[in-house]
Amino acid sequence: MSYNSTISRIKSVGKDIFNSIKGTNQDFTEGSIRRAIILLSVPMVLEMVMESIFAVVDIYLVLKISPEAGAVVGITESIMTLVYAIGIGLSVATTAIVARRFGEKKPEKASVSAIHAIYAGIAASFLISIPGFLYSKEILALMGASHQMIKDGYQYTLIMMSGNVVIMLLFIINAIFRSSGDAAISMRILLIANLINLVLDPLLIFGIGPFPELGIMGAAIATNIGRGVAVIYQLYLLFFKEQRVVVRLRHLAFKLNEFLRLIKLSLGGIGQSIIATSSWIILFRILAEFGSIVLAGYTVAIRIIIFILLPSWGLSNAAATLVGQNLGANKPERAEKSVWIAAYANMLFLGGFSILFIIFPRFFVGILSDDINVINTGAIALRIISFGFIAYGMGMVMIQSFNGAGDTTTPTKINFFAFWLLEIPLAYLLAMHTDFNDKGVYYAIIASETFMTIWGIILFRKGKWKLMKV
């Protein structure tokens, strides 16, 4: 390749990145697949970076209070993964249906599906808010928190669970924008939420200036305010601005068949997410046997890992959108090619970070904590789990591709075997009945991720997902 052609290609990629952030009206069922992945994945990756910042900022500031406060955040986040599971499950169904309707060139039907996804999210959030409000102390005790941790930190759990509707709607409405091909809007929405959280977090936690010193409770309030403002902006865009998905009064009428179709499709997505995320709760419970320092170190390590995995999910979400839209346009081969390109890119991305985390784990953990004991335990967790990154990079794209096609059953089966029948029993056996102790949990995570990836590739190659109807 000549020098001039290389420069021309770099300029073209740079232009595509700029347009992806700005927003385009690109038809993703036509033209270059690599360009389509850039236009979709760049804002999705940035969006996931914004989501990552929520987790990292909170744990960084809360650890300034005490390791026990950090452990409370970790326990609460492990519980909140059930909220994320339902939100992600509904987002999976939303993505599959809305992307398919746009591929079929039926935007009116996409709007109807979008509003029913919002209805489902609101209904689901109430089922979590009530027990979260009434039994936050009991939930923390069940997860192994000490009496002092419960006394000092239960408000964080109460506020996060009670206000989960903002998390649910943020997930679902951003899925609506992404699956229509308008990923740049989702990115800007998370940017708004993060800026508010970044400003309010230190003010409310430490009582800077006229603000009250609320400690760990301030972190929950700041996060919910940031997400709440973002949801209000989302609804404004849906109802009052001319975007790809536009909701009007005529779309608000409740249609039982549409609601049930979305719920039916989302059950697989919710199921696979609950299986995966509940396994993390059980792993956290196993690690609780080794004390609050191990929990705090593991919490820091997981926050760092999530900071990298969430952008990686951006590439996976881009693949899901391309699968849905291209199947809707009756172009299954283009859908398949999109998945492989995204999968290899994801492996390179995560592989690079795995090398850094394996070589310099203490440096990265030390960014979020200055407690030497937390740094020591967190570095062990970060180094070991990072060995599974390359496999997981391929695996998460495979899983999301099934979901984008509307095949939520296959990932549910994969997750069930990988996490419940392999990861949890293996983690318990290695941690509690060998000399590996807490390291046994981390080895089990690598094993399950590798198994998930291998099985996902085998089933993807069979191609049954190309025949799905939604």
C-alpha cells in the first residue's frame, strides 16, 4: 500500500469517527461493513466508557471513607446486577425488535415497540423498588455484611434499589436509540449523566461548601440525580424531537399483543443476564468468607475490569444492531460478516488491556485505593481474571449477535451451563476446599468465560440464528 493511499485511508477513518460522534443518517444495511461498524461502535464504546465512569468514580471516592464503605458499595452493586439484568434483558428485546423494524423500513412499528419497552421497564422497576425500600438492611445482612457495615451504609443500598427506575429507563431508551442506528445520541445522554455525577459526588460525599456531608449516602444520591436528569432528556428527545425513533400520542395506546411479544422475547435476555449476574452475587458471597479487605480489593478489581469491559460491550452492541437490521433487510450473510469483524476487533481491544493488567495490576488498583492491603488483594484478582480477556472478547460478541437476531434462548442456555453449572461449583470447590482460597474464584471465572466462548462459536457457525423471526 502506497504512502498516499495510507494517508487517504487514515483520513477516511478519521472522518468516519468524527461523523459517528456527530451522528449520521447512514443506512447500515448498505455500503462498507467496516464503515458501518465504526459509525455504530465508536459512540457505543464511548457510551459504555461513560457508564464505566459511574462505577469507578463512586468506588474511588467512597474508598476515601473506609474499606468497609467500599465493601458496602461492592455488595450493593452485586445486588444491583439483578436490576441491570432486567434492564439489559429488556434492552436485548428492544434492540432485536427495533433494529429489525428499521431493517424492514417500518419506523412506525418501531415507535410502537419502543413505547411498550418503556412500559415494561417501569413495571419491572416497581418490583425491585419495594423490597429495596423496605428491606435494605436485611439484604445487606444476607450478603454477609457486618453489623457496622450495615449501620453505616444501608442508606446507599436503600437509595440505589429504590431509585432503580432511572437505571432501567436509561438502559431501555438508549437501546431504542442505538438499535435505530442513532448511537451518538445514547453517547451524549451518558455524557450528561456523568458530568452531573462527577460534580455532585464529591460535594455530597464530603460536604464541600454549602453541601451537607452525607458520606456513602451522598454517592447514591449523586448517581441517581445524574441518571434521572439523563432519563428526562431521553424522554424529551423521544417525544419532542425529530429523531429516527419518534413517539407520538398515537403510539401510546397500550397493545397487549405488542407488550406480550416484547416480554416473551425479553425473558430470554433477562434470563441470561440474571444467570450471569446472579453468579457474580454468589461469587461475592463466597469471597465474603475471606473478609472485608478481600471484598474491597475484589470490588476495586471488578470496577477496573468493568471500566474496560463496558466499552468492549459497545462493539458487541454494534454487532447486535447490524445483525438485527441486516436480517430485517434479508441480508443474513452481511450480518454474519459483521459479527466476525466486530469479534476480532474486540479480541484485539481486550487482549491489549489484558497484557497491561497482567504486568501492572498493582499500578491500576493503586489508582483507586491507597490502602496497601486493598491494593495487594485487588492486584491478585485483576491479574488472574485478565487472563480470560481474549476469550471473553470473542464470546461477548457471539452472545450479543444471537440476541440481535432475536435468538435469546441460545445465550440463556450457554450462560446457564457456563455460569451456574461450571463457574459457581468450581469457584466454591477451589476457594473453600483447596489452598487457592480467594484465587480459586478468579480461576473459575477464566474457565467459565473460555467455555462460553467456545460453545458460542460452535453454535454461531451452525447458523440457525439467521432464521429467527421477531
